[in-house]
Amino acid sequence: MITLKSPSPLFVFEMANNHMGDVEHGVRIIREFREVVKGRDFRFSFKLQLRDESYIHPDHRARKDHKYIKRFTETILSRDDFSRIKDEITANGFISMCTPWDEPSVEVVQKLGFDILKVASCSFTDWPLLERIAKSSMPIIASTAGATLDDIDKVVAFLAHRDKTFAIMHCVGEYPCLRNHLELNQIELFKNRYPGIPVGFSTHEEPENYDSVRIAVAKGASIFEKHVGVPTESYALNAYSATPAQAGKWLDAAADALAICGASGRRKDITAKEVEDIQPLYRGVYANREILKGERVKESDVFLAMPNIAGQIVASSISKYNELTADADIASGAPVMEGAVRSMGLRNHVNQIRYRLKAVLQEGRIVLPPRVEVEISTHYGIERFDQWGAVLVKVLNRAYSKMLIVMFPGQSYPRHFHRQKEESFHLLRGDLNVEVEGVRRDMKAGELLSVLPGVRHSFQTRGGAIIEEIATTYLNGDSVYEDETINQNANRKIELTFWSQGVED
């Protein structure tokens, strides 16, 4: 099955009725566009349209005053000719795509073995047709011209609930579409509103417009559709269909935009030239006192200044996530060199805690506000967090406060008291052994416990716990630990921000 999610963009050449009902002309179009795509590192598709005779009311099939009925009836292909064009598409290396305009045509599209099924904008909310299309196992691309946001929400939900592989296309149903009507910001709207669903751009602008595809690339579209044809003495092109030469320039513009935009969905590669040019601008780390071998190097022990010299550590090494210890004596005012200090990075530890927190909250079906503050308590250092510590999720802090205390299996929270805060604990999940002024109690999920200011207490869990704390105002410095080394540990708290998508600094 053709995938709609791919690092390689998909370019769709829409033949529509530009074959003019002439099978040989249709074959010529495909073969000329085969030359256009040679040597280009993209995926390419040719698309046809198919209508059963039942699509037009029997009493109106002979009308010449209705431009669409006239065009559709005059360019209709026999099933054999239609099948031949489809086979030519495949033989020339194109992905085959077809737009069925009615239920009987879906059956034909399936039998002929097309790769992708397209939903025209006029069929976007044609629910009987959508129900028939949803019975197919083919990937689906749906255009959205004329659809309200509510319509699009409904169709996306309809396809998603049926586990369909599908993409949606921003499209403006004006033929041709003026530049100031292209509304390319809709691509961003769709990508943000429907994450994980490929979004494309189906174009009807004048064929000499190569700006719109550049912008669509920059907005994040991954599928691009354009009406194409080959003009001859017998057959002229409409105002929104591109010739092979124009389509080639269109593809050149897209390729240039893709190159300019660069990496997508990941951080770009850092070039050696970029490192070389930026390196002299980093502030170097210098000792502002004599630092002896074996001492912990604190932020107050150093100052930052240009220039930095080869082998010197720079400002990025001075972080709450990076503990530095001197491996040699460092003179006051001297540059701190890489070989003179040993670092212990805490970032990986923090990330592991972050992932564990997210998993626990998801498992517990805990729904939080869009943004809350998080404090990782590491009473004896992060390297002992699995034994001593907890994660405090600060939901609300006013004259009253609410937080969640998340403890992982095997963790303990040391004995302490609060000078001012009165708190009540509601065990939501897990097990908790609580010690209050020497008296131990095993709490079960659903139980409550209140602790007054000045009362010493501690916690321990075997299998993990989520505790809801409802209390008076949370105040920094209000906690006093029985172990004085904890009180003196200025780095025992790591503060993060929790967003709905995850935990970030």
C-alpha cells in the first residue's frame, strides 16, 4: 500500500478532463510528463477522474448550455480506454490515483487497481459516497474547498474512526484562483488542528505562479496537486492547467523551497563552518578564586568572559544540570580547561524522571491544566533520587494550594516539618506508609491525612503513589528537614514546567 506519510513529498498531476476524451492524447500527456520528472528525487502521481453515467440525470445528459455537463459528456472515455490510460500511468512509473464522483465509480477504481483514491472538494461532505469510499482499503486524499471547519472536523473524525489511511488537502475552489485568495495559512491551521494527518495543497492558481508552491512547502504541506495537460492545435488548456514546461518550473520552485527549508521534524545538522564561526563568540570560564583539586566548582567560583581559548570550557558548561569537580588546582584568574575539571551531567537523569512522570500521569488518567510548575525533589542528590525524592506538580498556589506528589516505587520522602503550611493528603493511587511524630500508618487509595504546622512527618512507598495535597500557601523555604545536610543542599530542587505535550525546562 502507498504510504501518505513519507519524508519524500508527493506531487500529483491532475489530468481531469484534459485527455479530452481522446485516449491517445491522454497517453501523450503521461509520456511528456514522464520526461518532466526524470532525475527528480520526489514521488509522482497521475490522477484521473471517473463518473458513472448515473452521475448526470438522464433528462439532462444532452444539454449543451450547462458547461460541466457538456464537458463531462464530451470527454467521457470508454472503460477500455480509461483502463489503458491507467495502465500507461503505472507503466511510466507514476503512482496511480483516481477521483470517483459516485458510488459505482468507486467499484471501478478498485477493480482497476488504482493506488490512491481521491475525494473531490464537491464530494467532501457527500456522506453516501464517503460511506462507500470508507469500505475500500485504499489510501484516501480529500480536498477541502468550500468546506467549513465544522465539516472538516466531521470528515476527519469519520475517516479516523474507521482507521482509514488518509490526508487532507487545502484547496480553494476558484478556477483560476487569484493570488490574494490562495489562503495558504490554512495549511498551518490543518497541521495544528489535526496532528499526525498529512496535509497537502491542491492548486488552481494561474500556471505561471511559482510562489504559492514555495510558500506551501514552507507551511509544511507534503502533498502537492496541480492540473496539467499538453496543448495542441486541437486541444487548448484552461487557465489553471500547466504545460510540461510550466510544471517543470513548478517542481523546480518546490525543490528550491524544500532545500531552503531544510530538515523537518528534527533538529538540523550542525555544520563544521557554523561551529567554526560561532566558537570565538562563546564566553570562556575563568576561576575567580584559587580552586583546589577535589573541590566542587560552583557558579560563584568562576566568571565568564571573552575570549575563550582552545580546550577551555565555556558558559554552556555552567548549569544546574552539570556538576563540575576540579581534577587539578586552578589558579585565580586562570582559564578553566577541559582537562582540569570532571563533569557529571544531570540532564539524562532529569529526562528519565520526566518520562517516568508522564507515564505515571497517563496511566492514572490525571488531567492537568495546560501549564503547571513541577519540582523534582532530590534531597541527597539526583544520583540517589530512586531512593530519596519525589516529584511535586504544583497545580495551584494562592491563599490555598493544590499539588500532586508523585512518588516512584521504592522512594522515601525524608522526615520534615513546615513552619507555616497546613496540609491534607489524599492518596489517589498506590500505597503509602506515613510516619507522623513517630507513629506509622499504612494508607490506602482514597484515604485522607492532615498535618499541622510544626508536625514532623515522612513518607515511603513500595509500589509508587500519587498523592493530592490540599494545603495553605506553598512557601519556598517553609520546609525544615531533620537531616541538616538536606537543609544545606541548595541544589536539592530541580524546577521544570509541565505543558500539555510534556515536561520541559
